[in-house]
Amino acid sequence: MNREEMADVLEKIALLLELKGENPFKVRAYRQGAETVLAMEGDVVELAKNDELKGIKGIGDALRDKLGELAKTGGLEFYENLKKEFPESVFELFEIQGLGPKKIKSLYDELGVDSTAKLKAACEEGKVAVLPGFGEKTQKKILDAMAANEKFADRFRLGSVTALVEGMLETLRLHPEVSRVAVAGSYRRARETVGDLDFLVATKEGALVCEDFTTLPQVESVIACGETKASVRLQNGMHCDLRAVKNSEFPFALQYFTGSKEHNVALRSLALKKGWSLNEYGLNPVDPGETPPYVEEEKDIYRLLGLQYIEPELRENRGEIEAAAENKLPRLVELMNLRGTFHNHTTASDGKDTLEAMVEEAMELGLQYLGISDHSKSSWYAGGLDEERLLKQVEEIRDLEKMLGGFRIFAGSEVDILKDGDLDFSDEILAQLDFCVASVHNVFNLDEDTMTRRICRAMENEHITMLGHSTGRLLLKREAYPLDHARIIDCAAATRTVIELNCSPMRMDMDWRWWKRARDKGVLCSINPDAHSRDQLHNLGTGVRVARKGWLRREDVLNTRTAPEIEAFLKMPKAKR
DNA sequence: GCCGTTTTCGGCCCGACTGTTTTCAGTCG
């Protein structure tokens, strides 16, 4: 039993109590308890075992007893009894957008629906539309939401699989029969979501390495295992391939399996013009009389085709091949260029870690400064700060900074952009901050023109340093709201507003496809983790990869600047930045 | 179920939107 499992049990209890129509405040207490378990300091499992949870806010007598039982026995009788009342599959129903506990209960009581499969059948037979409180539109919305879930079912967010991939690479690297290892595919190209993973090894013992690959702890089941390829399904449900090639084939296989398909098609046609035939095994002269060139690394392939080396992130056939032919590829930003970051939360609003803990982690990462921007009052559900609490936080920040020997904390706010483009705080309040992120958190259903004008209005404010998560999308969960990106970028350029690359794994927003345009208009990017806990600051690494995918250079990214440079930047009138 | 310079009951900070209704319930941030 670990922290996550304990929190999961409380969360599931909350769902089941909701289904039973229990007192909503009791439900909330369990949900809050789950949050507390995840966020609290110390070894919560050990504390629960020793009955030492007294005094923790959000955990009262009842939850303390239940957590104790969980920690000591690994089970919970209360939960087991509750689970007996519903089949396990009801939890699926909570994943459907637009369905809450009341509707699920109604579906369960009236139609016996207790799984997505049964729900789909009931919708298709028209049984859902005639239930009280439901209707044709609701039935259609449920079907659409289920279709969307299916569409996303086999995809994963880039930032959520980084640790898994790094772990597997490390293990493969240690294999005695393996000389080279890489991950290819859309993961290597830093797409914001990936469907499957492609690992590549150079070895003389393909069958052995494939066999050993299928026994990795991350593997759930084996689909196929041969001499050059193994296919498995991982514990997290991901499809994953390993390809074993000879060392001499490795660069070609790496290039080929990295893709994208469009990039490779363009590259092969370029090769043909030069009298070569390129495939995943080699680069061969079309004229059989000539000898194939010596290739040791992927770089050599590009060089032989008369191209600059094209970084994997750029390989989408969006102009990179032409630029490489003219020696005009940008030198892309790197993680080591980052000096600090903005847009982070603390326990003052919905963050899990205190100001001190966040700062400590930023220092640990080798940064020179950290921007704090908790939610504003309209985001009350996230514990948004009102004017009084905000100004108090600014004071706390100034006080803490004095004790840090040079590390800078920039005091800011993630201020809500209200429906009409007004901001949640007055200019007088905003003027007292070092910086300000403006974000949309509600009323997502405006038409494109209205939404664009709303956001532009916020950017026109002198005190708004940067625009937060511009499209509002939640990857694999919620589509972006309609937005005229070209106008947003023009407005950012005109008002000298920075645009954020929010590198929370859920967001990666603004989308990488727009960054080159923004860069060319002189718009600065700020790579921000939107961290709600200290460990989320580590998402900066993935953020940099996505910035690279957007063709961004060091000079295009605000937070590659040093603390004194940032200070000067923020003090400058916006128009002169 | 939690919490309390209103200590053992009575609150638990909202507002927009949708689709169902005919004045409102359910869902979502």
C-alpha cells in the first residue's frame, strides 16, 4: 500500500458515495482526504500505520481510522462493502464528459446500465432519451463523449511517459549484448501526444535482446517476439515495439523510425535526385556499380544528402528540409539555457507545496529565479486569492527573498480573463506585482471572434506580462476553444505581450505549430511549467523539447535571460520591451 | 465527514451553461 493507492481508495469511496446519493459534503470530505493524502508532507503510510495522523487538516477521526486500517492491513472493510453494491465497471461511467453521479445513478436504477458497453447499447436503442431528465440531445452528447474517449483511448501525453521511457532506455543500455540504444517515433519528435513507443537497439544477438525485452518489469503482455522485433503491451496499456538491428544499420533505422512519414517521403525523394536510394537499412547508389557510402551516425545521412543535421523535433516536413539545404536551420534552445521560470502555484491557491518548498526545488534545479502566480479570486474553486491575500503574499515573497542570498522570486498573479476581457484585478493592484499572467478559466464556448477579442483585450493591458495557456485545451480530454491564432500573435507582437508555452503535460499550450510564426513576428515565449507541486517544475525539460519543435532559439525564450536581465525587462514600459 | 476566538451543531463561500423543463436540476471548472 503506497500513498497513491491510499488516495485512490478514498477517491473511489467518494465516487461510490455520490452514486448512492450520500450527503455531498461527506463526499467532498473523502475527496478532500484523497487530496490531502497525496499532498501532505512525510511518509503518510508510516504515519497512518502508527496512528500519527492526528492534527492533519482535512483528516478527521473517521478518515484517520480508515487510513490506519488501509495502511496496516492493505484493505478496508468499509470500502469492500461499498464496492459490493456496484460492479467495478461503473467507474468507467465517471470518465464520460457530461455524466455526473446523478445521471449515472438514474441510468443504473432505471436501465441497469453499469458499464460503457451497456450505456452505448442503451443510447443506440434510444432508451436513454426517454428517461426523465434526459432527452435526445443528452443521449447524443453521451454517444459523442464516448466516441471521443475511444478516440483518445490509445494515446498518451508526452510529459506523462517521459519517466517510463527514460527508465526503459536505461535498462536497455545496460544489456551486455547491446551497443547502441535509442527511442524513435513521435516520442523522439516530441509530439504532444504519442500513440506507441519505438525502441531501437544495435546488437548482434537480436533474438536474445528481444527475449529479454519482453521480461522487463514495465511489460504487461507479449504480442510478438522474434529475432529482429518484439511487440509488447506495457503496464500502462501502451503498445511498445523494440527493433533489433545490426550496428551498421542503426543510423538508418533510427532515421527511418523517427519519421515523420512526411519528412521521410521528402527525404527519400531528395535522395533519389542525388542518385541514392534511402530506406531503413541503408543509403544505396541507384547505379549498382557504385559503392555505398560509410555511415556511422544519423548525422552522416543528412550530410550525404547535402543537408544540415535536422533535429528530430523538426522532422515534420514543415520547411525543415528546405532550410537545412540552405544552411538556415535555427540553433534550437536547450534545457541548460533556462535560467528561471514563471507561472507557478503554491498552497496559497491550489498548489500542493508551499512557497518555500517551490523555491527550494527551483534552487535545486539550478535556476536563478522563480515566478509565483497563484490564481485570482474568480477562480474561487482553485482557492484564488483576493486583493488582500495577494498583497499579503507579495509581502511574504519579499521577506523570503531577503533570506535567499541572491535567488530572485518574482511576485505575480495568474489573473483570470473575465468573460468580456476585463481582468479580475484592478490596474492599481496589478501595478504592485512584478509580473502578471493572464488566463482564461471559464466561459469556453464563445465563438472564435468573441474569444479572440476577449483575449486581445486582456493583452492590451499594460500590466499583463504574458498570456497563459492560450487555447485552454486539455490534451486527450478537452478540445481547445476556437481562437484566431494569427490575430492573437499579431496582438501579442503589437502589445509586446509574451506568450506562454505552458508545459504541463496536460496542456503544451500554445500549440507548437504556431511558434515559428510568433517568433518571426518578434513575440517572446516563456516556457512555464504551471507547476502545482515542486516535482512539476521538472516538466520544464519536456517544455524545452516542445519549444524546439516550434523552431524556437535561445533568444526567443524570455526565461533564458538572467535574473538581472528579467528584472530590467519587467521594469521597462511594456511598449519598449 | 470535517471544522470551530460563534466549541458539539450547523455550516460547508459560486456562477455559467445546457437541456430539460415551465422554474430548475445536473454538470463543470
